[in-house]
Amino acid sequence: MRLATIHHQGVEQAAVVVGERVVPVRRINAELDRSWPDTLSVLITAGLDRRLGLDAEATKGGMKRSEALFAPPYRHPRKIWGIGLNYKDHARDLGAPFPDEPASFLKGDHTIIGQGDRILLPRQSSRVTAEGELALVIGRTCRNVTAERALEFVAGATLAIDLTAEDILQRNPRFLTRAKNFDTFFSFGPELITLDEAGDLGTLRVGTYLNGQLHRDNAVANMAFSPAFLVSFHSCVATLHAGDIISTGTPGAVVIADGDTAECRIDRLGTLANPVARLPG
């Protein structure tokens, strides 16, 4: 199942994506006499049901996918965990020592944008990089889970573009929080894909693209720390709640400039793209 949030009838509301059709949950409720939550964050917390929106009668309406205006899946997760240097090739790019445990950091929800929203380059940085990543969305509360059970607590997967003010980070590694937390520095979406549809995460290939051209890609199977391990590891650091996001690291970061378009592409999951603009002044 594929879920999204769209701008529709003046508000952001949850929708189901079925092939090339996008059907608002409100329509599904009306057609099938259901009472599903019509915001994706609440829907995740309530528990996803594979039957939602898959009735043929409910998908006759809606709109073409090409006509839908996607928003971020939701705007206020309790936590966004980012993972640095999770592919050895990326560590070599940066000349950084390869960590023997996850190199993680937190981002605030003020950084969130969605499909088609502008990435705004801050005045304080002259070298910002965009990083295509696979992101996991937690589906229910978990604490101290094993890697073997970790994916049971994941609602689904999505695409992400993480941003870094690299010149600030290079001045001092202790500046990581600042370098990662400018407004618009985390894009995700446009769809949340449940794991039964995403399939074996290890077979996915994640790519960072700039202006339609591949910069770097790699297979999830080549991560140092698998998606399941990352969920387990971070559940032992802090309780994970429904809607928390773990962005699992990039195969490669590309420097972006005013007028560019940054993209993440992942097999079977789709494409996430954002135009880039520099703040004046």
C-alpha cells in the first residue's frame, strides 16, 4: 500500500495511491462508510491496514497522480534520526574514518519540506550538499527491540533528501547539529510505502541525482548497518514512537547551487525532487 498527503480542497489530507490514481481518505470513508483518520500521522498511529483504499469502487474517483499536489507525508515527527557514513564509499569521499557503530544525529521538524518544495540555501553557508537516502517510518512504539524483530515496528519506507552545510561542518565536527538543521534541510516523501509492497529492502538501490543526472548510487545491501539494525540500535538509545523517522544514510552527497534540482531515486519506491534557491542577502 502507498500512502501520501496531498493539498486538496484547501487542506493537507491523507490519500491512497493506487497505480496512477490518488484517492483522498475522506473519499474512501464516504464511499465505503469508513472512519479512517484523514491525516497521515494519525493514520500511522492508529495502525495501517492493508485493506485501506484497495476497494475498486473507492478508487474510481480521486485524481490522476500527475494532477496531485503532494505535501510532506506529515510535518511533526517527534524525532528525525539521520545516519552519517553508512556506506563505506561515502566515508572515503569525505576522507572520514569509517565508524564501527552508527554515526547518528537528530534533526528538528522545522527542516521538513516535501515533493517540489524549495530547498533554501542559507546565507551562512557557501557549500551545501544534498544526499539521497532511504528513510524508515516507525509505526508503533518500541524500546530495546532486537534487529530480528525491528522491522515489525516499521510502518513503511519512503525517500529522503538530507541537506548539510558542509563548509560549516568541516570547520569543526561539533558543528554537526547546526550544519544539519537549517530550514528546508530535510525533504521526504512523496509516498509512504508499506514494507509488504516495498519488498526486500536490501535489494533497493538508492541514488542521489543532480539536475536529472546520477551522481552516486548504491544498494541498501551495501550499508554498514542495515535498516533493521538501525531501528534496533536507536530503540536502545531512546524510545521510538509512531511517526519517528530514521534516514539511513546516503551513497553520496552532491554540492547544490541556486537553480539546481536535487533528487533521490529508489527502485520500486519512486522519485523525490526539490528545486534549489539561495536566500537573498
